[in-house]
Amino acid sequence: MRLVMIGSGYVGLVSGACFADFGHSVVCVDKVEDKVESLRKGLIPIFEPGLDALVASNAKAGRLSFSTDLAAAVRDADAVFIAVGTPSRRGDGHADLSYVYAAAREIARAVTGFTVIVTKSTVPVGTGDEVERIMREENPQADIEVVSNPEFLREGAAISDFKRPDRVVIGTVEPRAIEVMKDVYRPLSLNEAPLMFCERRTSELIKYAGNAFLAMKITFINEIADLCERVGADVQKVAKGIGLDKRIGDKFLHAGPGYGGSCFPKDTLALAKTAQDHDSPMRLVEATVAINDNRKRAMARKVIAAGGGDVRGKKVAVLGLTFKPNTDDMRESPSIAIIQALQDNGAVISAYDPEGMEAAKSVIDGVVYATSPYDAADGADVLVLVTEWDAFRALDFARLKTLMNAPLLVDLRNVYPPQEVMRHGFEYHSVGRKSGGAA
């Protein structure tokens, strides 16, 4: 099939490359000429494991191309996917849909013949209705059907998630659109991935509801972790004990410094705002947003307390800057608020991240960026593990002890068993577990 992806950001590029790998002919359209030229040269603007090879192989095979000419790409397409950004709008927290609506107007002027218009971007309930209204207003003769098809890609595992999804949600009840979307996703039938067809508004809400539920699950276990520290329990064992209940499951029950990234923060906020607008407030979601925001700076206070209550003039080494491993995404990363709070209290920050340091430089000032975990720890009074990259899972504590001013580790991801760290002569603090001095 002939598919067009409007937007060559994270969702558009991953989706376009995967569709091309299925055998479809895909054009990824972007307004930024430099980005398009870079993509044509095989330069990928984001870090996602396996994406560079997937793009290169499908571009070489002629199934995947990049363009700034929306009209030419859309003219003969069977389906056009809108995969532009929907960031939180400044001032009120609603999703900014200006890019979605602008794309809809341009697409409407270019379509010829029957075309399915698919909103891949994460959008609030009712956006598909407005996209359809805009397109029919722009081009009353357009033969179109507007469909919702939310993405459920985890950064760091996006290609696997796309090709082996738990489900594919498709919001349309129109027979012609259903047949087109079945053809688009037919290659997934080998993996027996369920296609779930439903009303467009239902599909739009599924995406927000899913992300909000997972965000609440993370926030819940983080609050349980706080209680564990007060009463002397172990949050990891609590999480395992409740996660074995099949009604609950063990996913997203890892205590830490709070959630970040491109989805959970903006989607929970957008859902809360949408609910308020419809006089159906979601108090659990509102509380989740507030608790998560507060938690990030609370983690900085945890570091300060571990350092004796005062970090002024002390060097704090931070390992991990991105919001999760296997990505270079710094959006809403807990490290930002943690580092800023430590700096507010006079700490000197050195930091290392395997992929995120270039992106971090645009959002965090006054940090010395190191060349390795050991370079960051050299002369440090406190070592803080913020993001659980594999590169940090087998640190040489004997070496670290010779480099640091004080052997003190604050493990905000519970990567290490306490006794393992303490037997190397370190004081160890984690989340939701007992702290301890050197063994």
C-alpha cells in the first residue's frame, strides 16, 4: 500500500520505517529541510536501538523515502498518518493541537480519490471530529474517512512494540476505512496481533486512559516506597508480592524518582484537563500529576539528607540523565529537577549518560559532563544513580572508592542489593528499603 507519514519525529519515523519493513511504500514528510536531508543521508535524529539499520535497509530497498513536499506525497496515498507533536500547551496544560490541525488543512488540499486519514498523534477525545470538520471545510469534495490509530510505543523498545504489539486499536466504524486499515496491518496477522476496532472517540480515550493508569501505578508504588522507608519494609518485596496477583501484574511496579518522558507527563495532564472541561474531574489522575511533580525534587532532598544534610560546595556525581535507558530523550526527565534542586542547595554537579548528554546540555545548565561513570565520580562526595542504564549495573566499587572523596551511593533505581554495595565499604541509600553504612 502507499502510505504517508506526516511528521518524522519519534512516532512518525519509527512507524514509517516499520510499515516499510512490512512491505508498504512509505513517504515520511517533514517541514524541516535539514532533517529531511539528514534522513536521506541515513542520519537518524533520535537514539532508538535498531532504528538506524531499519531506516537504511528500507530506504535502500526503495520502500522508504523522505520529503518536504506534502502535496506530492499525499496525492496518490491510500492512507495518510498524522504523526506530528502534541505538546502540553503553555498556560493551561491542554494538548496543543495546532500542528495536527495545520496538517489536516494541507492534506485536505492535496488528497485525490478515496483516502483514509489516520491520527497517529496522541490527541484528546473529539480531535478526530475536528480534523474531519476542518478537512471537509477545506475541501468539500474530498473523499475521506478520518480514523484514530493511537501508538503504544515504548522508547527503547519501539520497533519490537510496533511489530509485536499487544493490540492495535483502530477507531472507525466505516466499512471502507476498516478494509484499508486491515490491509495496512495485515502483516501483523502472522504474529496474531489483535486488531481492535471501535468508535473513533473510544479509540482516542483508550490511549489516554492506558497511559494514565500506568502513571498511577508508578505513582502508587512510589508512595508505597515512602511508607516502606518509614516502617522498615522492603518495597521490592512488596512489589513482587502484589505483582504476582494476576489482577495487578508486575509491570510498572518499580519504585524510583518518578516518571518522565514524552508521554506520561503530558498525557496525564491533558486527560485531567479534558475531564475538567467535560465536568467529569479525574481526581486520581490530578493527584498523580501533583505527586509525581513533587517527587522529583523530593529525591534531591533524599540525596541531601544522605550527604549529611548539606551539599553546599560538595561534588555530586549523577549517573543517568535521560528519563529511561536506551533513549536520548530528556523530556520531563527526573534528572532535570533533581539536578536543579541540588544546584539550588549549592552542590557542584558532574554527570554522565551513555546517550543523553548532548540533549541534556540544552535543558540543564552548570553541569560538568564526564566521559565515563568513573570520570564523573572522581573527587565526588556523593554518587547518585538516576537512570538504570545497563552500563551502570556492574560498577567497579573498589575503583570508585579510590576515586571518591566519600564512599556514598544513593541508588534511586534500586539497581544494587544493599549488602553488595556496603561490603565494598560504601554507605548505601535506595528507595523504599533500609539504608546502611559500610559492612
